[in-house]
Amino acid sequence: METGTTQQKITLAFINDKSPIVDIICNDLANSGTEILFRSENIEDGITQLSALKSLPEVCIIDLDFYDKNILAELQELRTKYPSIKLIAHSDIDTEKAIKPLLEIGFDSYLLIGSDADDFKKAIEGVSNGGGYFSVGVAKIAQEYFGNK
């Protein structure tokens, strides 16, 4: 029997995806019904793959490598070219110096390394519904940032 409440499938892309941990999370998300449009190894490749798509992903999870000196410029380019995509950062850095520039670029969520698939699902659902989701270790920084806006 149809209930009339079909859940819309969320489309997703992973960028800068080099982590075996992300492999596990990606597989879990795919198994739970999330449609993964692509996975790329760096931001530049991600932008190229996005440009080839007929339909953009709703959400993009970016595993951040702050050792790449160009990362903020590349992220700004991604945001400028694709302003409709919701951005979720995934990183091991929980300092204001790292997080604040990402919030200024327009990231909607920030998950710390160690977040499990449930955290990813909450973040994806949150940004898809116009909200955000931040790991406990960075939530205070985000609250202060948005509180001052």
C-alpha cells in the first residue's frame, strides 16, 4: 500500500576523496539509498566532473587537505561556479583559523575525522533541509560565527 510520502533521493558527490575511512562511509551511504554521482581525488578534478554533469549533486562532501596551499582558492572557485550545491567539510582540524574561512566561503556543515555514517547522514539531511550540522568539536565555533552575522 502506497502511503504517498516518497522520500526524495539525495544526490551526492565526494571530492578530495583519498581516505579509506571515507570509502566505508561512502559505501554505507550508497547502501542506505543515497545516490553518489561521483568521487574525485582532488578539488580541481571535482570541478571538472561537476562541469560534465547534466544534473548537479545536491550535496558535496569535501575531505579537506589543509597541507595544500591552494585549498581555499580552489574551494572559493567551487563555490563561485556552483553556488547551489550544499558543501560539507570533512577534516581533522578543529581550530577557528581553519573553520572560519570555510564558513565564509559558504560551507553548510563541518564534520571532524572520526564522524560515523550516522553523522554524515545527519549532515546531509540537515543541509538538504536548509540547515547545517557541525561535529561537537567545532559546533561552538560555528555558533559564534553565525551568532555574529
